[in-house]
Amino acid sequence: MTYAPQADDVDLLSWSFVQDPYTTYARLRQDGPVTRQVVKTLATELNAWVVTSHEHGRALLADPRLSKDSVALPGVVNRHSVDGSQSATEQPKSMLFSDPPDHTRLRRLLGKAFTMRRVEQMRPWIVRQVDELLDGVRPGEEFDLVDRIALALPIYVIGNLLGVPEGRFADFKVWSSALASVDITAEEKQQALGAAFQYLRELIAGKAAEPADDMISALIQATDDGVRLAPAELMSTVFLVMNAGYETTANMISSGMLALLTHPDQQELLRTDPSLLPGAIEEFLRFESPLNLSTIRFSTADIPVGDVVIPAGEIVFVAFPAANRDPAQYDDPDRLRVDRRAGSHLSFGHGIHHCVGAPLARLEGEIVFRALLERFASWQLAVPVEHLTWRYTAQFRGLERLPVVLK
């Protein structure tokens, strides 16, 4: 059997939902592991299936019957648009929106440039950046951790990784924020996209003429059976790294800090036993996923999900916050526990599209929290927690501001 569309479709872009998705997701989970909803995205409203179960979400993320093919996807999106608009068009093929064998080749080429060795080599540089950022924090003075630390560090890291001149880091922040926002017009979003692509074209051309020790240069030179990335593939790969490595890491840092501020017993446990920090990073990611929904997929065959069958040709999203707080997977899931074994969370996805930048995000988080724990013996929120708001974005989940006082 299949579910008919729910009578009480959920607005996944409403202000109330953005501030508290968990109440809604818990209700949806009671209806079954997957329900058909009207999902509002940045571009349109779509009839789609939303998966709230950890078990089924994990399985579907690795299921080859769910496709991300950029050639076929626009037609599926247009068919499921609520207002019948035909706005989706084919996009240049990228690793994010491709299936094997194209995805296999593109990921292998990216892997040759984005190695664990390159990530680990960045550790001393990231430590210095965090130290410099925290040197500007005066003990006892209120400051916004989102703006001063959580958003600043990932921009520095991604810019350094790609070989972007430091003077252009601020542009990256503006472009990434605009592309994630739901508060600007389509024209403004297109302008931001155009500016980002124009700069990246110039940057790539410069690296091709004068290679350096950076990721763009490595991507230009990488080969797979003697074949390099095509120009459009190179552009889409660099653009993916620029965006994927910014918002998610920033959100992980700020929401992890909020979690510790609102769970002083867990903060004290982490101070008492700093060896728990790597596992605590996983728990931060589980407790508050930096992403709300998985990137879009569509079914290429009928897929049974529990007692439900998702028909072929349907759009499917996995709700990460719901899966990560599924009581069938985690004991007492709405409670933060830094000693929990939370490595099974889905915040970085699963399967062949698992986030390639996950090791770098984890490294940044570990360095930030270790420095905060070592430098400051006391943390406190500078405003009541109910005064905090989550940023109004479609895909990402992060705090607007986090005013804190560190001593």
C-alpha cells in the first residue's frame, strides 16, 4: 500500500517549524517511517516523501534505487511541483547530483585532491586561526560566537584549502549566505550565484596558469585513467566544496556550543574528561544536525519502506533531525550525552554521497572546542535561551546569533 498525501501537510519553511522541527517530526514519525508531504524548497513547493526513521533513512541514503541524476531530476521536480510550474532546468553535472559511474569517477578525482593527508596537514594552521580568533575575545565581555568564531573559521579554512586570497574570504561568506537564504529575491540569489561563478572562473584560470599548493591546483592536475575533470565538472566541484564546507561546519560549532551551555552537567563532564571530545563532536552532530533535509533524490523503482511503498518517479527527502532523534535508534534521544556512542548519526549523510568533507569539519570542531575548554573555565549565555533564533534557511539548520560570555 501507499500513503495518500497527509491532510495536515507540513510547512517545512514556516518560522515555527524552523525554530522547533522536533515536535513536528515526532508527530510525523507516529504516522509511520515515511509520509507524503508538501515540502517547500527555495524554488517551489513539491509533493515529496519525507523519511523520519533512522533505520529507513540510513537504508534509503544507500539505496541505488534513489537517484540524483541531474539530467532526469528537473523533469521529476517539475512533475511534482504543487503549482505546476516548470522552473527546474538541467544543471551542470556535479558529484552531488550524479549517479555511478559518473559519481564514482568524480568522487575519485576529488579524493585525489582532498586527501586525509591534506586535511591533517591543515591542523597546525587551523589551530593558529582558532588561537587568533580567541585572542580577540576579552574574558567577561559579551560577544556573538556565531559571527566571531563559528562563521569566521570555516570561511578561513575553505578559503585556505582552495587557495583563495585572504582578501576575498568575506565575499565567500556573502555568496554562501545569500544562496542559503529564503529572505532574498530570486534575482538577488541569481546575482550572488553569478558573482561566485565569475570569481571562481577567474581563480581557476589563475591556478591553471600558475599552480600552487592548494586544492584547486590539485583538482586541475588530477587524472583518472589519464582523464582530467572537464571545465564544467571542475567548476561545479570547486563550487560544491566552497558551499558544503561552510554552513555545515559553522552550524555544528554554534549548535554544539549551545548544547553545552544548556546542559551544564555535560559541559562539566567534558571538562573533567577531555578525551570524550571526539565522541562529543559526534553527539553535537546528532543532537542538532547542521542540515535539515537531505539533498533531493527521486525513486527509479517502487521502494518498500516498512508497510509503505514509495512509487517510482517520486521525490524523497530524509529528515536528518528526525532520524538523529529517533527513539528506536537512540535511548533518550532528546537528551545530550557527550559520552554517547553517536557515530551512527546521519548528519553527514550515508552511502556513496556521504560528505567527503566530514573529516575536515570534525577536525575544525575538535580544535575549536578544545581551545574553548582550555582557555575559559566558565561559559554562559548572555541572553535567555528563549531569545535565540534559528536562521531562516531551507536546507541548513544553524543559529542566527549566540551571545555568550566566557571567563
